[in-house]
Amino acid sequence: MTNIDISTCHSLLTWMKEQVKKIVIITHSNPDGDALGSSLGLNSVLLNAGYSSAVVFPTDFPPLVPDLNKYSNWVIYERHEKAANQLIREADLLFFLDFNDLKRMGKPAKNLEKLSKKVVLIDHHPQPAIDTPFLFSDTKVSSTAELTYDFVIKMGWEEQLDATGAIALLTGIIADTASFSHNARRPELYSAVAALISKGADQHKIQEALFNTNSEDRLRLLGYALSEKMEVFPEYHAAIIVLTKEELKKYNFKTGDTEGFVNYPLSIKGIIFSSFFLENEEKIKISFRSKGGFAVNEFSAKHFSGGGHLNAAGGESRQPLGEAILKLKALLPEYAEILKKESLQEE
Ligand code: 5GP
Ligand code: MN
């Protein structure tokens, strides 16, 4: 069971039937597989249900969803700002998917408060900071896509979920669980997956699109990052990878190329805390991952202006790269005890 409240669904549906024609779905910037899958999946269902629906992605993304060109009505805000703003302005209802705070949306958020639109939030991050009566937030699910599936069923749109929608939703689930390797203990998840496969989602095809579409440049960058740029601190059960602007340029970096790099150090026995620093033009983007009870969302919120989930979080730094790395290294001794305790739990 998820937190999707059936009576909230009923009042939303009644109101939608009476008042809503145009819908815009917006997700977070740098959309990942879950953001893409849940948004495109819901959009497909809404279109089949007769709504005039569109997705606004704040920034560009790699082609993670198989058969992406089957999906209609989506725009990338940073490329087509005017068209995206017009869609948002004309919408009767907005869906926010896969984020808990407007800050995660980036640029499209700037006019939203003035417009005072009705919003539905579907998300699995802790502490949702979006004020709406239509709040569907559940941290125990694997992904926003899983929660969106339950929402679709409870809204009575099972028939409107076709193979295209099912592929998108299953993509979100597989992406956010890294093929069912984390956040994937609940049996209900597998009921949802079974239903999506019955609808026509091919999980092998999704695995191919998500994990086997490397460019040669990306694979070489990964090799370089692991062999030359990974520092391991066994005494703190931690590891750090740093990539500079120059290194990215050398490997013809494209958006999404470093997705997942942060996970590799966790495959070293005894390592439960991994950090990845990516230098770009205006700031350093940092990813944190952990195993067990070490809360990287709290760590990131406290030290690197970020947040996210218990075991997967992001943050940023506007310091010079060297200083940001020193800051992280200096923090490790402070956390030595808890890291040791958590690593023993993981053995
Ligand atoms: P990633 O490391 O893949 O960018 O992000 C991991 C998780 O942390 C995602 O669930 C994402 O929503 C969250 N996250 C990433 N960057 C930020 C950030 O700057 N602020 C907050 N609050 N969450 C972030
Ligand atoms: Mn997600």
C-alpha cells in the first residue's frame, strides 16, 4: 500500500472532470530516469483520458526512455522558454513530479507563484515543501514512477495506461532502483512491475536503454575516473571521485555522461559513503551515495546546500574545487564513528 489517499483522488477527479482541460506536468531540472519515466508515463495516461496534457522538462536530458519519439507533447524549457511558458500560463492544473521543493525545478519556477495555479504533487522525497491539498508523497516507495502507477490506478485510469505509458513508468522504477538493487524490498513494487509488464513494457529493452547505451567517450571517462581520480579512505569507509572541467572537455562530456559514477565506489567492500564532485561553469555539482543508515541527505543539507534521500542525495558548492574537496575531507574525521558503526551493520 502506498500513501495515495483514495478520497483525495476522488475529489481531485471530480474537480478535474468539471474544470480541467489543459494540464502541464513539470519535473526537476537535469531529469533522471525516474523524472522522465514518471512524467512521460503520466502524460500518456492523461492524453488517453482526453486531457490536453504536456510535459515541461526544465533542462535537457539523455535519451533514457526507450522509443522516446513515441511520446508526444513535451518541451525542454531551456531550449523553448516561450512555448513552455505559454503552456504553463494556459494550464488549468499543474502536476509536479519527482521533487519536493520548487528550488529543484530551476528556471520554470520563476513565474509560478504569481500564476497561483492548482498543483498536484507526486513524489517520494522526504519533507515535501509544496503547499497543495493534492499532495501524494510517500518515501517508502521505490520511485515516483511506482507512486504514479498507484495514482493512475486509484484515479480509475487503468485502461488509459497503454504499453507506451507502461514502458515509461517501468523505466522510472528500474532507473531509481538501479535494477531493483535498492529501495526495492516491498512486495507491492513487484505487483506494480508485473502489471506494467502485462501492459506491454519490455524490461530487457528498458535495461538496454538505461544501461547499455554508453558512448565510447563515456566509458573511457568512467575508466579514467575510477583508475585515476578515485580516492579511497578505508579508515572512514569513504571514497571520493572528482572530475574537473578540463577533464570533462578531454572526454567530450555530454549531459548525463557521469550519471551513476558515484555508485561505483560503494562496490568496494567496506565502503559505505561515496562522493562525486563534478566541476562545471558556474558551480560544482556534488552527488552523495551511502549504504545502510548513513543519511547523505542530512549530510548534504548541512554542509553542501543540498538534500535528497537517505542513501542518495545531491548538493553543490560555489567554492573553488580544491577548497570544496578539502572541506569534504576535513569532515570525514567528524563522521568517523558513525561511518564505522554503519559499516559494521552492512557486513
Ligand atoms: P543525483 O546525485 O543523482 O544528482 O541526485 C540524487 C538525489 O538527490 C536525487 O533524488 C535528487 O532528487 C536529490 N538531489 C540532487 N541534487 C540536489 C540538490 O541540489 N538539492 C536537493 N535538495 N536535492 C538534490
Ligand atoms: Mn525519483
